[in-house]
Amino acid sequence: MAHDNAPQARRIGIVGGGPGGLTLARLLVAQGLAPIVLELDAGPEARPQGGSLDLHPESGLLALDRAGLRAGFEAIARHEDQEVRIYARTGELLFEDADAAAGDRPEVDRGELRGLLLASLPAGTVAWGQKVTRIEPLADCTMRVHVAAAAPRTFDVVVGADGTWSRVRPRLTTARPAYSGVTFVELEVADIDAAHPTLARLVGRGKLFAPGDRKAIIAQRNGHGTVRVYVAQHAPERWARELAGVPAANVKAQLLAALAGWAPALRGFIEHSGDHVRAQPLYALPVGLRWPHRRGITLLGDAAHAMSPFAGEGVNNAMADALALAAALAEPAWDAAVARYEAAMAVRIAPSAVASADGLAQAMSVDGAARMVELMRSHSPPHRELTSAR
Ligand SMILES: Cc1cc2nc3c(=O)[nH]c(=O)nc-3n(C[C@H](O)[C@H](O)[C@H](O)COP(=O)(O)OP(=O)(O)OC[C@H]3O[C@@H](n4cnc5c(N)ncnc54)[C@H](O)[C@@H]3O)c2cc1C
């Protein structure tokens, strides 16, 4: 039986170097522990990290505070990009935040957040190019982690921080993510302020939602003048695979055909996007997922509670998990503390899992714009409602 060794001697393997896994690694290092992160990507620049995120005071920002990274975060945060606008498919502006720049949910580009976290870790903490294939429990309650094309490694505790399609989760539960029926096609408009001032005015300083007709255009300001655009629609699960390798111009033509009759201004986000096209079917684990606690293995972030992005809580949840789990793993009786972490996580996460499922259902309905305005009215304090088109 593995014994509760001193925290500094504890061998902790974190599978996955996303925002959740890296935040956990940083928080453990700050407490004098020496985790190893096994990350699938070949290196920090192996793939684009995706769009902008807003971090919340009670979760993502709190984790950065505790990790001693708040000053570094402020250097890359975009407080000025917190505006939210909702348009009808006709182009009519229905809702706009009153004073978004004063909000408490600053935006940050994912790649920059990852860079901040990576730079805070001692050299060698992240092992790149490690595709974890399975976890094997050993007789002494330690865990052997099998990695494709590399020798296995043994840890006292393995944390699955490897996202929706976790290779760690199957050791704890047979639950699998279910397809929501909605697929996002991600596009990018570069240099928006200089090259496309009309689109820049529409998106404002933050995010634009234009839902309707069981579809949606979502545009989100990223750093460096880029706007990331998601075109959402109900589609068969296989559609994303079918789009792989299709030239960008053909994908955009398909999207424009699906949005025939939508305001030309909104269609402009598709027409003026570049060659970046990425189809993302949205998946979710069952709301309130629990598993029987097992010594030496646990989960955080999307591996534990993947949900659609409609509540905007995914990264924040993952970082809040990291905060709670880092405290548990540093306790003398860490196994009991991890069991308490799992129980508390299920309770903490359930409301955002419910909200994200509800947000998707509302936004992707026939009258999505009106329903989203209602949701925003119920959630956000001061707002300004507009009735005339711009
Ligand atoms: C289109 C879209 C938009 C979103 N927008 C937002 C938003 O605005 N705000 C928000 O809070 N959330 C958003 N989310 C959700 C958010 O992206 C996730 O909740 C968040 O990234 C989860 O973090 P994580 O660290 O748990 O997992 P991930 O970010 O998925 O990271 C997992 C890591 O594990 C690695 N990995 C995977 N498999 C293996 C393996 N077998 N071996 C080793 N490593 C592996 C991956 O390479 C990756 O680095 C969005 C999601 C989508 C799909």
C-alpha cells in the first residue's frame, strides 16, 4: 500500500497541459511540490490555442492570484474588451452592456495565458509530445501511466487534466461525452479595425451574439486586431469530419448558403474571414457526473465536466478545480482530501453545467436572439436596450 509520504516527495503526474493542468502545476510548485505535466502537443507552439477567454474573480482570477501570477496576467489582460452585444439576424441591435470596460471579467488570449503559466514553471516540469494512452493501477496503489512511443511512468497520484476526450477518465467512470447536436465552425477576421471598420463597429469592444433560426453568428474580439468568429448550427455529428480538408472558400460558401437572408453586415464576418477554418462539434458530459473515489487518480476541468461553451465557465471551472485540488494534494492525508475535492467539485460545477446546457438550448432555438436578451437581462445588472438598427 502506498503511504502518505511528505508532500515534497509525492510523485504527481498531471496528464494534459491545458489551462487547468498548468494552473495546477504552478500552484503545486508554489507549495514546494514537483509535479510533472505530460502533454500531447510536441511543444508550446505546436498548435494555435484558440480564442479569447474572460476570467472571473471567484475562479480564474482567484487561481492566478494564489499562483502569484496576477501582475503577469495584468500585462496581457484586456480589460477594455468586455462588451457584450446581441443582434437579431436582421442586424438590429437588441442589447448592449452599459459600461463593459468597467467589468470584472477581463479578457485574455488563450495562447498568452498558456505562455504566462508555462513561464512560471521550472524547466522540465512539462514533458512535451507525451500522448498518454491509459492508466494502469499497480498493486501498491500507485499508478502507471502508459505513453505512446515512450516508457511508462509511475506516480503516487495521476490527475487527468486532458480535456473532453480524457484517457484518464475511463479508469473512474464509463460516462462519455454526448454530442449536443450543435457544431461551431471557427473562422478569423484579421486586422479588423483597419481593414473592416464596419465589422469592427458591429462587434464593438468585446463579443457579439447574433442567434436566430436555430443558428448563430458569434464574433469575439481577440488581441492584436483579430476577431474570432463562430458560426453555430445544428448538424449531424459527422459534419465536422466531412469538413476536414475542404477548402476554406467552399466551407464559407456553405455557411453563407445556410445563412441566406441574414443581414449582409453579419454575413460580412464570414465573407471577410481568412483561410483559418476549424469545425468543432460541441460535447458535454452528464450534468452532475460523480464517480466512486479511487486512491491515486482524479480529474479536473473538461476531463471531469466537459460542457458547451454557452455559460462561458469552462476555463474558469478548470482553474477553480486546480485551486481546490492543489490544496488537497499538499495535505498530509492527501487521499481523503482528494475525495473531499471530488465531492465539492460536483456540487460547485453543477450550476454552470445546467446553465451551459440551458444557454445552448435558448440561443440555438428559433427565437434565439429574444431568448438570449432575456437571459442577459436576468443575469447582468445595468444594461441598455436598443431598438434601432445601426
Ligand atoms: C468553441 C469553444 C469556445 C469556448 N469558449 C470558452 C470561453 O469563452 N470561456 C471559457 O471559460 N471556456 C470556453 N470554452 C471551454 C474551454 O475551452 C474549456 O473548458 C477549457 O479549455 C478546459 O480546460 P482544461 O485544461 O480542462 O482542458 P483543455 O483545454 O482541453 O486542455 C487539455 C490538454 O490536454 C492535452 N491532452 C489531450 N489528450 C491528451 C493525452 N492523451 N495525453 C496527454 N495530453 C493530452 C491537450 O493537448 C490539452 O493541452 C470553449 C470551448 C469551445 C469548444
